[in-house]
Amino acid sequence: MRNVFFFCVAVLLTAGPVAAQFSDAPTTAKDVLTLRAIPRNISVIPGETFYVAMEIRIADGWVYYSPVPGEEAQKVGIPPAQIDVQTDSMRVGEIRWPMDFLKPGDVGFPAVWSYKKKAVIYVSLSVPADAAAGERTITLQPRGQICGAGGCVNIQGLIGDANFAATTKIAVGNESKRSPAWEEDQSLEEGLANAKTVEQLRELHKKVTTVESQAESGIEEKDSSRGFFVAVGIALLAGLALNIMPCVLPVIPIRILSIVELAGRSRRRFVTMGLAFAAGMMLFFVGIAAINVVLKLVWSVGFDINEGFQYPIVVVTLAMIVVAMAANLFGVFNVIVPSKVAGLETNVQSHAAGHVKSVFMGFMMAVLATPCSFAFLATALAYAQTATLLKGTVVILAIGLGMSVPHAVLAAFPSLVNRLPKPGRWMELFKQSSGFVLLLVAVWLFSGLRDGGSSYPYWKIAWAVVFVFCLWMWSSWVRYDAPMRKKLLVRGIAVVLAFGSGLWMLRPPSQPLIEPVKFSVAEIDEARAEGKTVLVKFTANLCLKCKQQDYYVYNTPKVADAIRRLGVVYMKGDVSRADQPAAIWMHEHGYGSGIPMTIIFPPKGEPYPPMRSELTIDMLIEALQKATENER
């Protein structure tokens, strides 16, 4: 109960920023949406049917929910998008919508089909056969809900937002004339060709949902679970590593002695006092987890790391944060606990006793270790923001568990303190070595900024980091007066590591067995018109699963032979940046930013359901043969 109490206190202390964030929410949709009505014709004749496109531009960080937001979304009260139409005696026909994308859910909120940045809706209008000549006014008003970091806003359409509309005029006469705006902007015509009715959207959602659920219940779920357990394992090791940092290891014997003194001669109290001390340390990490919860609530939903990596500013920011964490481990700057905070321990311990005192000692142990644990905690918090709420919280708490459990064991068996490694310079060397690992992570992040080029230059930079590490090993790991045997061992390892990593990292990249062409919607249509099957591999520079799939599936003799033998057009859809054609296509067709993803376009009919991490050589070849043989 004590942990729950402190967790609630932490949330309440950070609730102010949340309230401030939502208090700034816009009061009308005008702050977020920009509307424009673009008729396909500037003049029509009586009896003619034409379209009016309503372009909705959506502010960054906001989404406009779809006319088919999803069953779970509608259960929690999310209204479907609609278009209210006012015309002068013209009949309203079907309304066609662009393909939406599935916005992931989090924090008890369901996934919702949505639009972001821009959506163009097409309204069909018919002029009565007996219509008199003259100018007609057409007013289009959206209805539904928009949501973003600042909260949610309902758009009431004709019910309440009479001034929020897109208006245009069209002439009815004896001549039908196309609009220059449609002639100049070919994307309007292409958008109309790809637009869907509400029923068609609903059917497409079912297909995507079926494929996604199959993937989640199979290999993809196992792969995701494996990645999560790896993250938890790394977090536990990081927590254990914190105990050998210069801020922690030297004071462990003193803390254990204090616990033993509190326990007196009771063997049972050795155990309970140790558990209380560990609980106090965990309390600190519960506070970090609470900060993660609040940050997620502020941003409404979890941060999609695949989508974030599509923006260079995000990649650069993350890389620079990692570099800053490395600098912290190198001792370039230090995070210092304020003296008033450090002094709390003395004040509280003078008034506390027993298990309460042990809990507070553990809490202060974690607080005072912050100068050494800062880089680890910042990295864990960054990971937690990219994961689901539950997984991110578990990873943060795993660090606390890794750090606190040894203290509980030592308190229960105080004689083990004598077996702890002696504090020394090796602790600082371990801390600085972790900084080089973070520099390698920063190089990997910067490699994502390349525009389709080879990653080989970044492998050279990464080896330069390893080489500097080896030089540092050579000069700093052994003193001038160290025994010759120790010098030969350490410097020999440095030489082997430098040359061994160089042979691996500086090796020129091998050419793929079959080279894909760049993604192009026009070339896909052209190839299909010629009766060819098109295979599109959606990938990105920073996608490690994509590299793994390349190695084990695409760059294999069996797949390369099948692509050549069947005459398949093999394309690479690079989605490393949000403005690349493949990334735009994925969002427009409701696939979001989830990669790796493979889609096969047969010569005729709809594209096959996407294949993601579950893709195997046999699955790919079988699908290619099916698509090709159906045409023959």
C-alpha cells in the first residue's frame, strides 16, 4: 500500500502539466483544419453529374477520425466522419473517401482509423434535367471528431459550426467545362480513382484487420514477445550493472551494515529489513514509471517509433540525446543531486525507525546513485515512450529490480559483503566503456539519414569508434607500473579487437543477388497493364527486422531465381522519410508505418494482403507463383 501511495503522489505532482496541456485545446475546428472546395467543372449542363472535391488539411500532431473509425472506437463514443452538403436544388449522390490509416491505440484507448495531414473527399452532385440556367452555390461542411496532443474537438457540421465550411460556385448553362484546378492538379483525378465509399472502406478494414490479427497470433506475435523479453533482460542487466558504478559499490557495505544494525539479532528481521530496503529502491523506479505514464497521457497515445524515424528532426534529436548520454558517462558533465535533497536522508532518518527507516534508506540509495544511473534511466524512459504502456513500465521496473535484489540478498546474508569486488578504478573504466556503446548507437541513428545510398560509410565511422575504444584500452586500462603480463593481456585484446572488428566492419558490402527498382505507382500500373506481377518490399534504413528479412528471404538464390523465372517486377519501397512516395502510398492506403511489409500486385484484381515479419522463402515464392499463374 505504501508503494501505491507514493505512486499516486507522483502522478498528482505531475498532473499539472497534463491539465495545462489540455487547457490549451482549441475551441473550434478552425484552429486545426483548413478547408477548400474544388469543383471538377466550372460549368455544367442540366442533367449532368459531376464531383466536388473537399480538401481538408490537418495540422501537424492532429488526426481527423474516419467515416469508419472502427467498432471498438465507436463503442467508446467516437463519431464517424460525415460531410454535410448544401446545394441550390442539386441532388447529392455518393460520397467517396480516401483510404485512411489505423492509428494505434494505447492507455486503454482503442485503435482508430484516421486521416492526418490531408484528406480529399469527393461528393457527387447531379443537376436536375429541368434546372434553370444560372449560378449555384455549393457548401460542404465536415462533421466528426479531431484529436491530438491538445485533446479532442467535435465538429458539429450544420448543427453547430455554420461558419466552418468550404464554399464554391458553379454555373449551370448550355456548356460543360472542366475546371483548370483539376487539369493542373492530377492528384485530384488520381485521388478520385482511388477513393472509396463508406462500405468499401469497411470491407477493406476487415481485410487489413484479418491479416493483422493473423500476424499477431502467429510469428509476428512471437517475434514481438521475443523482442520484449530481450528488452526486459537488458534492463535487468543494466540494473545489476548500476551496482558496480562508482556512486554505488563503495557504499554498499556501509548500507548493509546499517540494515544489520536495524535488524538487531533477529534473523527474520535481516530478511524483512533487506526487503524493505529493496522496496525503497523500487519506489524510486516506480516514480520514473509514473513519469512515463504521465508523458504518455500528455501525448494521448504512444509514440510510433517507425513513424517517428521517418522525420530527420526526430532521428537527429534522438542521436544527439544518445551522444549527450555518452558524454555523461565519459565524465564530460555530471548530474548532481541537490544538497537539499541529499540532506533529506539525515533529517528523515533521525525521526524514522525500523522498516520505515530501511525503506527511506533504499529510496535515497537510488536517488543518490542518479549521477551514475542518469544515462541508463534516460535511455529506459526513451524506450518506454516507444513501447506500450505496460511494456514500458515493466522495462523501467526491471532496472529497479536488477538494482535492488542484490541488496535484499546481501541484507539477508551479510557475510556475502566480504565477497563483493573491491572498489577501484575498474568501475570508472566500466562506466566509460558504456559510453562507447552509446556512441555506436548514435552512429546507427545517423545512418538512417542517408537518402538511399549505401550504409558502408557509416560502418567506417562505427569502426572508428571501436578503434578509438581500443586506443583508450591500450593507454588507460593499464598503468605504467603494471606487470608486463597484464600489459600484454590488455593490449593484446585491444589489438585483436581493433583488427578483428576492422576485418568485419570495413569489408565492402556484397551486391544483392537481384537489385530492386525504386517504388513508383506509375510503373506498378504500367507493369500490371503488361500482364506482369509486381512485388514491393517496403523497408527503411533504420529497420533492423527489414535487414534480417533481406538476408534470410530476399537475398537468397531461391527467391532471386523465382523473381527472374516468373518475370516479376521487384520494387523497393523506401519509407525512411515521410515524404517519400512509398511512405505516402502506405499512409494513403491504410497501412500506416508498420514495416517490414511485402505486398504483391497481381496483373489483375486487388493486391494481396500484406506479409510482414512472418514472411518466409516458401510463402513468398508460393504467392508469386499464384499471382503469375492466375494471369496465364
